[in-house]
Amino acid sequence: MQRDFFEVVESRRSIRAFLNKEVDEDSLMKILQAANSAPSAGDLQAYEIVVVRDSRRREKLASAAFGQGFVARAPLVLVFVADPKRSSRRYGRRGSDLYCIQDATIGACYAQLAAHALGLGSVWVGAFDDDAVLDVIGATPDLVPVAMIAIGHPAENPEKRPRRALHDLVRLEDINYPFKTK
């Protein structure tokens, strides 16, 4: 089931309860292709994606995420890890401090939206012990874990959470001038 882009964005929710059902290989590949299509600074794609299906590794990731058990219960976790060295070769300190993080973040966003477009549920996990995550995925300390996206078939349908009004969120030309909508 594929959905219209704006409906995908509007209807996406953080899903923390998953059915005991694997994510099929075709869906995984579509999600990874979406992440691979994400824009990045200089098209360097200064990040790696680690696909974690193994239940023991998912349990360790849940522990690294300060006991967020839904990480272990999701049949699939994508770990997005920034590569500061890859970005710094072209962009110096700004590349290592910012652009690689942005690259990984955008890739994770695309993956999350793709999962939802395919009828899957996901949740962004940003609270974790960096060193523990790196250990679980066998990564070196020069990489920076940015996000884990837990993905599976949803076992819940949460209500939409309130969002800020555009006039409160958006500014026009200058931070001191609210954006006015018609």
C-alpha cells in the first residue's frame, strides 16, 4: 500500500508497539533506497546505515537506549551513524561537526517516511549511549551514532499529537517577525 506524500507526512506517528511479524526484504530495500536518495552535503553521504535484525543485538540496542524496550521488540532497527572524516575532507570542521550529522539525519527521515508509506510503523530513537551503540554494531569511535529507527508492522494507532501553529513556529525574513498566514 503506497500513499500520497502529503498524506504520508500528515499521518505518520511514532509507533512503539509492533506485531510479531518480520519486515520483508522488498520493503527493507525500498526503505534503504529512499534513504540512499536523500540529499547530502556535496553528495558525500557522510554516514553509514547498519541494518539490525538479530534479536540479541536489538536487545543490546534497547539497553543502550536506556531501556527503551520497544527497540528490542521491533523486528528491524536501522542505525544511522555519521562519518565526520568523510565530510571533513571537503568541508573541514563544519563538515565534521555539522554536515555529516545533517546527512545522517536526512537519510533517517527519508527512511522513516518510506517505512510509513509502505504501511509500516517506526519510531525515531535519539536517546542512547553513543559508545554502547557503537559497540553493538561493531563501529569504531570515530563514527557518531545519530539515530536508531525501529521499524515493524504497527500494533497501535496513536492519535495525532498537537503541533505548534505556523504563526508561532515560522518567522518572516527576521526572527522577530512572525509569519502570517491567510
